[in-house]
Amino acid sequence: MIRKEELKLVTEWDKTFPKSDRVDHEKVTFVNRYGITLAADLYVPKNAEGKLPAIAVSGPFGAVKEQCSGLYAQTMAERGFLTLAFDPSFTGESGGNVRYMASPDINTEDFMAAVDFLSLHEKADPDRIGIIGICGWGGMAINTAALDTRIKATVASTMYDMTRVNAKGYFDSADSEEARYQAKAAMCAQRLADLKAGEYKLGGGVVDPLPDDAPFFVKDYYDYYKTGRGYHARSLNSNGGWNVIGCESFINQPILQYSNEIRSAVLLIHGEKAHSCYFSRDAYANMIKDSRYADNKELMIIPGAVHTDLYDGGGKNAIPFDKLEAFFREYLK
């Protein structure tokens, strides 16, 4: 028998964005195939009739549904979609113990469990389901699209390939057997230190205070996660971060291996000036290489935008919601 964990869910509005008067909102829970109960916000267009096209949203990696995934979900609900923004396993209000761990397999399953929930929801059309993944969850979304044939359309926004960055470092600067060996050895040592201490050491969220010589992308993250713009008390990046060993298995497990076999539509969106733009450019190239399904794949580059501009618009309306709506309207017919 499938059992849900008892989760303590906040009932008041505690998002980093204002509540819309054009949608109805409620907290919901659902269970993934590992028995972990996930917490989510369901957004329903007011006065909606009939079965609706539905979209599951998650990300960024280390964020919670009260931040940008909720903003995406609420905005798409304003445009007529039934949407679900969820906290991944081990984070936010979702269940799972130990906390602050990540897994390419379990986190892909989180997306599939969200599709399960929407497929069975009375207001959703199970034949018109899409997903949106932001930042590290953009890579997870593409991985899910390669696995879940029920998904008709996928958007990956300001995408990170978390397996690539863990195995090779930023900009592939640590792409060597020796660098990977040292990283793995350090995590193996940390595993024993954690067991001796009786607790898992946190790796730290976004650095605070911000050093004067911090790289631009660190300043970019600080501007979102550590200020009133995007800070949230349950966000890992806003606070203590993932466990030091939280992403250990990512080193060995590329998640985009079969992306060129995705038959459904995929839209990748990235800022021109984002430090992470190479992830989307390379993912798109790999997705269409030797693919029989390249016609419904698209890479959209937002001029002048940096990485976190696609979290909340960056004060310049950088998120192309009109494009997202048109994309999902076309492929969730």
C-alpha cells in the first residue's frame, strides 16, 4: 500500500512573489515511487472549465517552490494552464530523510511523480501535460523528458547539467581523472566524518558576506538568494546549502545520455550573458545531433540576460512568458 508521510505545510502565503487574484491556489502532496511524499503548490485558473493542459514546475537546484518555480507556475496558471510547483525530495516542505541530499535518479522520479499526480487530477487532461525545469532542474527536466513518454512538451530555463558541473567543474575546468579522483576522495572522507559526528555537514549556501573579488556568477546568485529579491527561509541556497556529500553520485551519472531520442517538444531558454549559457548551447546541440526528432526542438537566447534574470525576470521582464505560452499552446493541443 502506498502511504503518505505526514508533512507540516505552511498555510499562509510565504512566497517571494505577490499572490495573483486570477488563480486559485492550494497546497497538495503526492508520493514518488521511493515512498517520499512531496509538497507542492497547485495553481488553477479562476473559473476554469473542462480538462486543462497541465504543467509541473521545479527548480532552481537548491531553491524551493516559494521562489521562482512558484512564480513560473502562477504566471502560467494566469494564462490558462493547471500548474504544479513542487519541492524536490529531501528539500523544502517535501519529505525524505536525510535532508539536503540530491540524486539524479530520485530527482528525475520527482518530476515523473508530478506527472503522475497531474495525470490523475480531475481538472487536468492527461494527454496534455508538460514540464518546466529551472537551472539544475532544467537538466532534470530534459532527463525526465527522455524517460517519460507522457510528457508532450518540456521547457528548460537557464539550465544547468548538474552531472557535468559536478564531474568536470565550472566551464569544464576540472575535467581530468586526477581532479575527479580528488573530489571523490574528499567526499569519501566526509562520509566517515559525518558518521562520526552523527550529523551531515552542510556545504554552505551562497557565500555571505560577499567578497569583493567574487566571480560575477557568485555575485549574481547573491543578488537573488541573499537579498529581499529572492531570499527564503527554507531555500538551501539562501541558507546552509546542500550536504557536502549531497551531490556525490552526480559525478558518475550523466543525465542527458539519450536526449537526442526525445520525441516530444523541447524549448531551451538561456540568457546571452549567463555564465551557464554553455550548458544549454551544448545540450541543444547534443539533442538534435543524429536525431530523427529535431524539428520540435528549439534554443532561445535572451539578449543581455544573465543567469538569475530567468529566475524572476531580473527587473527587466527577461522571462519570455509569451513564448512559453505559445510553446505550450502548440504542443499541448
